[in-house]
Amino acid sequence: MSGLQFVRSRSVVLRQTNIDTDQIIPARFLSTTERKGLGRYAFNDWRYLQGDGSAPDEPAPNPAFAFNRPENADRAILLAGRNFGCGSSREHAPWALTDLGLQAIVSSEIADIFRNNALKNGLLPVVLDEADVQALMQRPDDELTVDVRARELRTPDGRAYAFPLDTFAQTCLLEGVDELGYLLARQPQIQIYETHAHEARQHAR
Amino acid sequence: MTAPRTLFDKLWDAHVVVPESEAAPAVLYVDLHLIHEVTSPQAFSELRARGLSPARPERTKATMDHSTPTLPAGEDGKLPYASQASALQVETLARNCAEFGIELFDIGSAQRGIVHVIAPELGFTQPGMTIVCGDSHTSTHGAFGALAFGIGTSEVGHVLATQCLLQRKPRTMAITVEGELAPGVGAKDVILHIIGRIGVNGGTGHVIEYRGSTIRAMDMEQRMTLCNMSIEAGARAGMVAPDETTYAWLARAPRAPGAGIAGSVEFAHARARWSRFVGDEGARFDREVRVDARDIRPTLTWGTHPGTAIAVDAPIPAPADGDEAARKSLDYMGLEPGRALDGTPVDVVFVGSCTNGRLSDMRAVAQVLRGRTVAASVRMLVVPGSEQVKREAEAEGIDAVVRAAGAEWREPGCSMCIAMNGDLVAPGQLAVSTSNRNFEGRQGPGARTLLASPLTAAWAAVNGRVCDPRNQIAAASRKAEAARQTAEVAR
Ligand code: SF4
């Protein structure tokens, strides 16, 4: 993963609240051993008309669905209703969204596991006040800037909205550090922990 | 003296390898790592790509459950997989486990089953442990006083490679339930009631500890049902402090210390260690919720997320002005506000999953089905959560009861809970399901799901529509009483 400092894009709006991971990518598309190419299944059941998806050969796109509108084709920011990403721990959800071209999700609440998974895949979770998200949803054609270093989202008229971002996650994003590398570098400490096994540690036999 | 600590604090403190700081999360040690076919293949690929191998393969246990068929092998000896991709996924797990020396409860193993059913059954799940799995319902294992939570596939790779995870310390929440549950009301109703109250995001950022007399009175299977659905309130994990009920379960578990021999020295040592994992008197939580057990009625969901839980006889709420989500939910479900769910016609009934696929759930269903038949308009599937549950249920004749009633008795697996293996609810059909998620399309494209307890589900199957199990129980006991009196008169 290379460094990511800015996301600059107009946005796609999904007002729906509690968009769960089964909507982001239905379970029947999880029968894969790959992480690539899942964008075609993103929001599958909302995106295609009557396509039952079991044989997603040439399902007809639902023209009313936001991601099918031509003007939204290249947009990298999603403005979504409250509690985005609730449900399962499937990392296929952020894989599908990044494959679809998204780089940031803006919502007034983002579910824990989804947020963790998103950050590991360079997909920025941006949590703002509900009123601010609503205001942004009114102007999807504004080019927004998400600034990872400044931890703020800016609008073309000069407004800036601060959002929380864990320092570690920020460093990982900016420097393209990966967490596994970081953990592997802690192996000496892990070994000490294991040898001086805390008495609470137990072995399954 | 140190400040009193919650159960969560003790679990956390015991597993910190490197404490957290502003700059970095804690490095947390993982005692038990569970994997299944769906969320592990990409983690193994990552390991291979980096030339790594598992640090502690003996601390990872694997099984197959999501994509596996619940119909037996055909005449050709082949299992009826839903797709080639599913079969490949299962094969891939077997290959990865063989290559890296990970114990696998494979197809054909007498211990295979849903990951959250078999680990407690075997005794891998123990108090005081950290337990993770690439599956959000890992919260189930918290029923034993473990810190257990779901992780993503990248993190599966982290645990395989280092036996550790990077974690920020979550906040704590106590949910205290006091009082006796009414007949016909069980653990599933309790957790649906709680989610209905605190909301589908009410636990976000928190680890829940369930406490109070109602919880103490629950057996381990009920506690698992409760902790299982913590994630449906957005919580990272749910837990119950261990007690005699917990130790009695572990005393019979074949892979727990002492190999399930209650009197052994090894077991006694383990027990002494486990018993330290209870919260201290006066420990503070970030948030506290109190629930009166007497307020809990049989509960189901009406909408498309588990937060839409209401009592069976309560009216479906009318959407507030501008609440597009609720309106869309009702539309999808084909339900009308103002009416109770009681009486709603049902097409499919599913009993199973890591929420309610255990022996006590099978027994609850058999109790209703015995001497009755499933309504002609209903398709009912009963899917044991593991090979062990299946074996034990069959030893009690439950399979025969289920079949005689006209329901299908299947092989163990996740089945219609996630509809990945070909078991699905048809578009537009309404299912009463003992699983944990009622999201749009969860049980198949266009499928409509009402979450409920096994008892409520079984009565719905018999009557062809949702009904209040309390009325059914009352009617059944009136009938029994009348029969007794008639018999007495005859004598
Ligand atoms: S039974 Fe359902 S919720 Fe449980 S592990 Fe399987 S798919 Fe997940």
C-alpha cells in the first residue's frame, strides 16, 4: 500500500441508514478465494434489476440506483446514512468498495469491524456530525477534499470539517506502513510474553 | 490497593504484549484463533506471498461450515455443493491446513460443525482467553468469560503470522437483567428485546458484560445465544463471567484441561485459574443498562435489521415522518404498521445457526412438533449446529419427530442463516428464522426474515403463521388438564 494523503472527488449519495455488509456485498459472492474483482458485486441487489445474482451473467442495471448514474461513474467518496457497514466481519466489503473505485466513506457513524477493515485497505472512514453529513448530501457535485494529514474534510466554499482518525491509522495511511510489518517487528516482545506466560494464558490441548 | 476491575479489564490486562499509546494501539495476544473456509483463503495467500508461516499453528483450529451442503452425498459419493467456487473454497481450506499444520475438523469428522458451536463443545473455548475468528459472531464464546470478537481477513493473517493483533481498548457496557423469565420466553427473546431497546448501533465501540439473576439462571447454551447477538447491537464482544454452570460444561468437554474429567488435578488447576476472571465488586463501566426480565415477551423482528425487534403482540411501529429507512423496510417486508406480528402468514421456518442450532434448541422444537404436523403451506428446515448436536439429537429421536411432522432434518452447517450453500428462502417468501440477521437478502435474494426463538419458530411452523408461544403453551396445558379430567371421570 502506498501513501495516501488526499482524496479529492465529488460524491455519491446513499441516504439509507444501517447499510449492512450483506447489502455492500451479498454472501453468495463470498465463495471466492481471491480478493480482487469484487467491485462488480458491490451493492449487487440494489444495483441490478431483478437479477437474483446466482448467475450474474448480464443483469440489467437499475437506473435509479446512485452508482448506476453516469455522472457518478468516477466518484471516489460515498456519503452514506448513519451506521454504515454494520453486520458481518467480511473484509470482502471494503475490497468490493475499493474495487468499485471508492476511497472514502463519509457517515455520522461507521460500524467497528467495517472501519477496521476499511483502514487496512486504504479506504478512509470519515465520521462527521449527522447535520454535516446531511448538508454535504445536498451538494454531491461539490468537489470535496479529504485531507488525511489535517484530519479534515474540506468543501470548495472553504468550509472544513474535522474528523477523528487514530494516530496509528493515520501514520499507516500516510506512510503506506502495513500493520503486519509493524507486528512482525514486535516479535521479540511477543516471545517474551510467551515465555513468561502470563498465568492467565491457557492452552487448548 | 488497585482500583476494582471489570471482567473485561482483567481479560485485557492479561493479554497485553505491548501497551497502547497515543501513537500505536496495543499488541494483544490471542489464545485461540478459529478459522473457516470463507474468510481465510486470502489470509493464507498473503502469508505465502510474504514467505511467512503460522507462528503458533496449534493455537488455530479450523472447520468448514458456511459453504458446506446440508444434504448428504449423492449416489456418486459427491457432496452437492452450490457451486464449484464453494467446493474450491472448502478444498482450499483443507489444503492450507495440511500445508501449515493446522488442526481441521473436516467434512466427515465427527466433530465438524459451525465454528461457534464446535469450539465450545470441544472445550477449546475457556474462561480467561482471548478468542478471535474471521467472523462477527465470535462474540458467542464470550459466554464462557472469554474476550472473543470478530476480525477481518487481514487480521486473520496477522494472527496466523504473529499470534497477535493490534487493538485499541474498547469501552465497557454492563447490561444487567434481573428477574424470572415467563414461560415461553427464552434467551433469544432476551437478546432481541435488548437490541430493540438499545438499537442496532447501541453497543458500537463497547464490550458488553451481561449480568444479573436472569443471566446467572441461564445454562451455557442460553448464554451463548445471548452473547452471539451482541454484534447485532454493534458491540465488539459480549461476555458472561464464569461460574459453576460454566465449569460444569467444561468438565464434560473433551479438549478442555483434564480432558473432560471433572475430578482430575489438571481440571482443578484450570478451574482455579478460570475463577479469577470475574469482575471486582464496585468496578465501573462506561455505560450501564438495566432490564427487567418481566418486561420481556416473546420477541421477533419486523424490519430489515435486528434493531427492529418488538413483542409478538405489539403493533409494528408506524414510520416517523421522513424515516425513509423504516418505510423501505416495511415495503421490503410486505408488512403493515399498526398490526401485531401475531397472525402473520409464514412460508418458511428455519431452525439452526450459531445462535440457535444447539441441542436445547433442537429439543425445544421437538417438544412442539411431537404429535403435530407442520402446516401444509410451510417449508421447515431443522439444521443441527454440529455433528455432535446431530448425533445427540438423533439419540433422543428428535430427527424422527422432525421428519414425522413433515419438516426436513439436515446435515450440520450454517445453511439458511447465510444462504451460501444453496439452502435459501425464495424471493418474496416470509421466513421465521432462529438465526441472527434479517438484512435484506440475507436468506436469499428478496427473502424476508423474521428473527425469533426456536419455540416461536416451531409454533409458527405448526400454525402456518406467527403466534404467541405463551398462548400455545397455555392452550396445550388446558388441553392436557381436560384430558386428565376426562380420564379421571372415566375411571
Ligand atoms: S450460522 Fe450464520 S451467523 Fe453463524 S457463523 Fe454461520 S453464517 Fe455466520
